[in-house]
Amino acid sequence: MTHLMRIPQVKESHLLAGKFDIMAALTFEEQLVDSRGQVFVEVVVGKIRKMSIVKNTSTIVPAMSRIREVRLANPERRAYAFVFMTTKLGKEQDVMNELLKVDEVAESHLLLGKSDVLAVLHFEKMPFPPVVEKAARIVTEKIAKIPNLLETQTLCPMRSMIKE
């Protein structure tokens, strides 16, 4: 995570348990002549994949994103969860719109591939319930009730590093 955070385009790094060890979020500035694709390849292939400690990578590039600020009473205790969703065919944007009505959803991304939509949750860490239980409650009590949603997969980081 520390090595990734040294790359200027890496804004977040999250330690996960499961199929993937680390999830990193990269951002690229728009330019008059759009060369984000070239810069993206240079960063992922030329820097991240060349790190001796990186065994494998899997890259997701959203086709569309909707982002809003989630205000927390104690932002220094911010916790994250990532919810990958499969939707009914043609209902991806409807699900994205409904997701942003959930208080804890900060980002909604349209994906091309195995999952249709990714929601990024922001909420406050508390001693009880633990982060995983809190994320599970948000998903089961709020997100799973969204129409046209077929399946969810939730990832809860054990640790996160964020650049301001």
C-alpha cells in the first residue's frame, strides 16, 4: 500500500481479505488533448505491474461515475465498503440513481464486465457494530431493496490509506 501511495495518480489504497489483497483508486486529470488512456497504461503497466511485490493486477475502468460528498460527524473515523452489483439488463443507470439516495453511498460507478455497478460506501467506524457488520446492515437493509438489483458482493477493507 505504501509503495502504491507514492505514485501520484494513486489516491486511495485499501487492504482487503479475499481474492484481492489491495484495491487502489487512481485518478487522472482531463487534458485538452485527452491522453488519459496513454497515461493510464504508463501508470498501471509501467509502474504498478513492474513492482517486484505485485504478483497480478485486475483493472476496472468505470464507463460513467456519479459522486457526492458524504458528511460524517467524525470524518477521521471514516470507514469504506465496496459493493459490486449485478442488475437487470438495461437497469444499470436506474440502480445508480437509487444508490445515491442511500445516505452512505458516496460513489456510484457504471462498470463494463462481470459486475454492472460499483457503489462506494462511506460511514463512521464505531466500536459497535464493527465495520463489516455495519456494511452488511447498509447492504441488506438499504441497498438490497433497490429495484432491479439481482446480486451484490461486498468488500470491506481492513485498512485504508487516502491522499487528501
